[in-house]
Amino acid sequence: MFSWVKRNPFKLVLILIFTLSLVWLGATTVQAQTENADHPIIYLFWGDGCPHCAAEKPFLEELAAANPSIEIRAYEVWSSDSNRELMFKMAAAYGFEPTGVPTTFIGAQHWVGFSDVIQEQMQAAVEACLANGCPDAGAGIIDGSTPAAVTGPKQPAVVDPNASYIDIPLLGRVDLNAQSLTISTLLISFVDGFNPCSLWVLSMLMALAIHTGSRKKVLLIGLIFLTVTAGIYALFIAGLFSVLKVVSFVGWIQIVVALVAFVMAVINIKDYFFYKEGVSLTISEKDRNSLLPKMRNVLEKSDNIWGLAGATIVLSAGVSLVEFSCTAGFPVLWSNLMTAHNVSTGTFIGLLILYMIIYQLDEMAIFGTVVVTLKSSRLEEKHGRILKLIGGALMLTLAIVMLINPKIMNNLGSSLLVFGIAFAFAGFILLLHRVILPKFGIHIGTEFGRKKRKHR
């Protein structure tokens, strides 16, 4: 042994240096654990206006007051895109997808929502951290330090290699997968715009307004009608989003919303075959008969421009309330989709503005044609049936997606596939019902019976 040391003094020095390094690293680890034990960190992701968040925050503040070594790091996510991204990074590191707020991380544990049971679990977790130490849940995710040991599969925040990019002049490189909510908004609002109820009301109003012979009055009536109905519709959608945002931490709420949309979709498809029979999401004959006199009453105010404007505003507001029964399906689905993706308030407002612009395109086209030509055509029943089928098919497909996995709409390709399936389904029904089955003498629904009676 001593002879080896004499022959290899430099090797001995290297061995000693290596051993001391291991001892130093071990001491550093122990020191870090001790610091963690004395300094547990609680990460809270909350939303302004969330009642369960408001209930959890005082509880955490009491914990911190009783134990000054506890540090609370709170991030408001509804109005901050950057904070929301942090929440998703934290959740990805823990191997789950956040379904709402509050979302809380303590050591190697996490919770979504807040209740008496969760409160007891958090209390126990904090006591365990104070007694035995626990890792910093945000290490390597938020502050860039050494990643903490967490339960569940580790998913580092890296660039998605499967992302699809396209270079657009002036805009630069755009990630197409990140645009899925915009694409979904464009397509949903476009189909929603072709609503038989709103189109019937606008076409009837324009037909009556033409009889005044004044392009100026037609322009005034049309602009007021479109503005008021769009404003009320936007407020209705914003209200839905606010309600769903508050209760989004309850998973079954989204299931209930999707089931409601599913039922409305089935009723719309039924209306294609049996129009206005049984349960129907259309303006009833009673409401139609009451609306026509009101429209004529608006025109009686035509001698007074202010009276005409006021009467049109009142009529438009009343029509919007009547239309809710047959227009609520898509706003419910779209608001639920926005909630499921935890969009911020700013993003929601931007997408809502886009929704309303696209939603109004068909009505603005009808209105513009009437203003230019002073001619109007009524929406016929056969057109209403087809619009009901297309809208019902899309609503049904989206409801199923929301029930199975709303995150499917995160990807542009899968989003387009969902819409493609819906439109293909509607096209198949039209082909089967109007072309294939009649060749075999098979007629389903009331439309063919009415045609036969007309021919007689």
C-alpha cells in the first residue's frame, strides 16, 4: 500500500480531490434541503372574480401569517397571457392539464379547485414541508434553476417539433397550430350567421321597409336592426363566457353544457325532416304573427325619423329575445370551447369581435343588396330546412368533441377535420334524403308531403 503511494503520488492527489468534491456536493444538497424545509413555496394560479380563488387566498395568507417562512407566489391568469403560460408549463411538468382555477402547487403535489377536503390536504402538505422539507415546485420552470423532482412524467417546455409553420409577408412566421381557436371561431360564427330565425326577421323587415320607397329609411332601419341585435347577441355570449369561466373548475359543468348543445343539435336535425313539428328551435307561428304587426307599426313611424329610429330599436331588442331559443346553441358551444382552453379576457374579446363580424356577414350582404336594388326576397321553408341541417350537423359534431376531448380543437389540422366531418355528414344526409332514397320511392319527413299537396 505504502509502496503504491510512493510510486503514484499524483494519482493519490486526484483521488483526494474527487472525494472532497463528492463530500462538498453532498453538503450542498443537504443545505438545499434544509433551506427548502425552512422555506416552503406555494404557487397559486388564480382568476380575478373566481369565487373559489377568493376563498383559498385568505386560507393561504393565514398559513403564511402563522409560518413566516412560507412564501406565496400568486399569478392571476385570466387577464395575463404570460401567467397563464406559466400555469400550463407547471401543469405539464406535473403531467396533467389544468381545467380551471384555482390551481395550486406545493412541493410535489398539486390541486385544481378549492374545498374543505383540499384545504385539509394543503394544510398537511405545508406541515410536511416544514418538518421534512420539500422541493420547489417551480424550480426549473419559472425561475430557471435546477428542476425540482416532481410526481408524474416530466414534460420539459420545448418547441413542438410537430408544429406547422408558414411564412406570411409582413407577418413573418406563423404557427398554424396556434391559430386553431381563430379558425374555429371563423367557421362556427359563419355557420351561426346562417340562422333561419334571424334571416327570416331581417328579410321580412327589409321587405316591408322597401314599400316606403325611401333608400334612406331602408338604410336607417337596417343599420339600427343589425347594430342592436348584434350588440345584444354579443352581450349574451359574453355573459355565457363569464358564467362558464367562473364555474370552469367543476368538470361536470362542461359536460352539461356539451349535452345541452347535443340535444339542441338533434332538434335542429329533426327540424330538417319535420319542420316545426314537436319540439322545435324556430320562431313559432304565434311569435311570427305578433312580429309582423309590430314591423308594420315601425313603418307607420316613418314620417318622423326619430320615431322611426326609436321604434326600430325597441323592435330589434324584442326580436333578439324571441330569437334566443333558436340561436343559443352555437354561442353555448363556442363559449364552452373558449373556457375549456382557458383563454384570457383580452383574447376572448378579440375573438368575440371576430365572431360578431363573421356572424353578421350574411345579414350585411342581404341588407346591402336591399339598399342597392330596393328588392328583397323572403327566406323559404326549404332554405330554412337545409340551414337547420347544416347547423345541427356542426353543432352535433362539436358537442361530441367537447364531451370526448376539447383539446382536439387545439390543433389546426384536427380542427379542420372536425368541421370537415360535420359538413360531410350534412352533405351525406342531403344526398341520401333528396336523391338516393326518392329513387326507391322512400320519402322521409314532411317536406315531400307538402310538395305533393301543392302539386294537387
